[in-house]
Amino acid sequence: MLLPKNFERYQRQMILDGFGEAAQLKLANARVLVIGAGGLGCPALQYLAAAGVGRIGIADADRVALSNLHRQVLFTEQDLGKLKAAAAAARLQLLNHQVVFDIIPEMITAKNAERILSQYDVIIDGSDNFPTRYLVNDAAVLLNKPLVYGAVSGYEGQAAVFTPGVHYRDLFPDPPAPGTIPDCTTAGVLGFLPGVIGAVMAGEAIKLITGVGEPLTGRLLVYRALTQEQFIFSIPSQQTLRHMQSSMPASLDELRQTDYGAFCGLHSVPEITPVELAAMKENSDLLIVDIREPGELPLSTGFAHMLLPLSEINREPIRLTASMQEKGGNAIMVFFCQSGKRSAQLLSQHPEVLAGSALVYSLQGGIDAWNEYSSKHASGI
């Protein structure tokens, strides 16, 4: 039974036809996991907490960066550098102190997916990369958990609800080739767009929990921001095709052994931390390469480097090897982007670089991590 003060808090949704106290109690007893406290996760978390979901898990290993704030409106400038999961929980606690928030400052991996996902009734995937999406989908299928999916890019967003009957692999049987689908760092995104899709994702979770309305189960909603158009497409089940795919794990044991990065065409690459990079500042063989596109900020990095945009490398891969040969066989090359994702992707896509005589690394965490490090240490490179 709801407490009297809860009738006042939730009365605007409880008076809805077909909702009432029964639906509100279902929300209070529900457990929802939100993977990613980013552009999609932030609005989803806000509406889930405001609606009265009893327990919410927030899984995100990243820290708040200034470039997040135009779309991740759960955070403020005072949160810069803080763990997103912890900062989100603290802010949401002010919105609704009755909700229990599980702070999970971890990436979802094949090793921990079962442990984390099994604790919740509904999974919301607000991640921004294909290995995580396939992993979360497979874990949700094997654990028999409904999965709410969302994605945004440029001026378009999409959302769907997946179950073991119709799931993410029916929509995308095979991952796209690395680099063919740009993320928000590369393609950009209007700040309000993930807010729209994140709110839709929260609504789908609420419908799944309460049984009110018709969720987007087996259907894909596409939203176009520039024209305010919405389309809904049915997703046909591809069960026969899935049975033929060896990449789909048949058990949780198989899932734990699956390399989702390799499945998506990505391979482990050597990385260097900002601390390690700072220690190399006197090395004359060091060559630092910025692969961001012209116009990306911040322009100033605090260390000497050359600019070689990823788009140019993809058009003319020979420019990579030319840079290495120019520096000589003893070169130490460090590639960086904004967050470290594209530089790692570059080395994964171009194994010929790793096969050269130079030592080659991707800067872990990108320029965001370097700026965080340098702000805490007066001396830069």
C-alpha cells in the first residue's frame, strides 16, 4: 500500500485511466538497470526516478566532461571530473529520496554482465558502441530480461523494445564495419535529441513494468529531429538465421568467453595513460598524432603534436606509414582523439601500423583524460 505522501507525489500519473495505485505499486517494486549515464541515460534516469521506480542501477565507468553538458543535463559544471554513476545518483537522490540507487562504476563486460544484469527486471541500454550493444542484447536474451534500446546520431534517433523472441540481432544481424557508423564525437548531435529518445526509453520501461499501454516490442521507432517526423517499423524475427550464427552465444558460459570487440571487428590495442605519456616528454623519438577532425575542441592540448585527421587516414592509409618512416625506426608514436575510442579504433583497423618497427600506442581516455590529468598537475608536456 502506498503511503499518503506518495499519493500526493504521484497523483498526476495515478489518476490516469488504467494506471492507478496498482501500477504505482508495480513501479515501486521494480528494479531497472540503466547502462550508460550519457545523453540517453540521463533523461531516462530522471524520468524513471521521478515516476517512482523503486530501485535503479546506474552502470557507467566514465567521468563527467565539459563536452557532455550540452546534452547530459543531469550534470552541472560542479560535476566535472566526477564519476557519472555517482554524480547521477547524488543528483537523482535530490529528486526522489525514496528511490534506491545502485552506483555501478563499471563497464559492462562479458565477465560481469550476468552478475549485474541478473539483479534487475528491465534493462535500458544507453550505450554508444556496438560491442556493448551486442553484449547487452545477448545477456538480456540468455537471462530472459526485456531490453529497451535507443541510439542517436546527427539529427536522427531510434528506440525499440527487445525480448528473447525478437531482439537486437534481428535488427542488426551483423555489426557494421568499424568506422562506418560515426559516434556523436565524430558526427555530432543536437542536445535535445538524446533527451527525446531517452524519455521514450523511460516510457517504454514504465509500460513494461506496469502493463499499461503497448510497448515497442519487436518494433523500431525512428525520430527525425529536423522534420519532427516519426516512423514505426516492425522487426521480423530472424530465429532461423540466428541459429546459424556461431557468434550468438548459446549459454552464459559461452557469453563469458565471447570477445565482442573482435566480433565487431575491433581488436585489443596497446594503450598509454596520461601519466605514462607525461613521463616521455624528454624523449626525442616521441611523435604525438591528433586524429581529431578540424574544428574539434579543445584546439590547444598543451603538448607538441601533428594533426592527421582520421578521415584523411581512412582515405589515404599510406600517410600513416609515411609518418612512421619519417620519424625513423626508433619512433614512439602516440595517437589521440577526444575520448580514446577513435584512436583505439584506428590501431585496430590498421594492423600494419602495429606491425611496423615503431612503438605505437593509443592515448587511453583521449584528450579528455589528458586535460583531467594536466589540470591536477601543473607541469605539462
